Amino acid sequence: MPEVLVVDDSKVMRDMVVACLRPYPDSQFTQASSGLEAIEQLSLKRYDLLVLDLNMPDIGGIEVVEFVRGQDHLRTLPIIIVTTRGDEASRERALQAGADRFMTKPFTPDSIQGTARALLEKAPAEASRG
């Protein structure tokens, strides 16, 4: 049963991501409205996927990615960045920080579902290599 943490300062956007990913079998979702809240949630529970916005009022998405990749127990957590920033510099910075995928808003349900499925289905093999 995949546990997904969806982080965006916009409730509408969080709800949209959850609605798009809900068809994934037996998914469970937790929402966070800021980078700080995301870090708190990551310390409380194990997640199988992190869907993260870059632009947030406190701790930005890049800093959250860097935090996640700096934690041994989170190092292999798949991360999808979903953002309005479509420029190449933002994309490169997010991927260099450790994000697995970079998607721009607006996105289609099929695109985010396919991206999430690919990462979730890859995750167990990655974790077993530990």
C-alpha cells in the first residue's frame, strides 16, 4: 500500500494531485502545506513517494529535496517535483539536488499517474539494493 506525501502551499493543487493519484491501487495520502510541514511529516512516518512543489513560503522545494537526500533513511525516497517553474535552470537545479522527476503545471492526470507508477514500481528494487 503506497504512502504518498503531497506538498504544496495550494490546497487546490494538493487536492488535484491526490485526485490524479487516487486510482493507484490502495494508495494512502498525507498532505503538507509547507516545506517545514513536509520535513515534520517525513520524520513521523515512512513514505513511498514524495510529490513536492518548489515555491513555498517557508522552506522551498529544493531545500526539502536536499534535506531528504541528506538523511540515510530517506535517501532512496522517490521525489517528483511539480511546479509552475518551467525554466531549464529550475529543472536542472531540482534534478541535481536529487529529485527523480520534474513536471510543470499544468499536468495531465495520465502524466502524473505514469510518473508516479514508474517510481513506485521501481522503489522496492532500489530499496533492496540498500
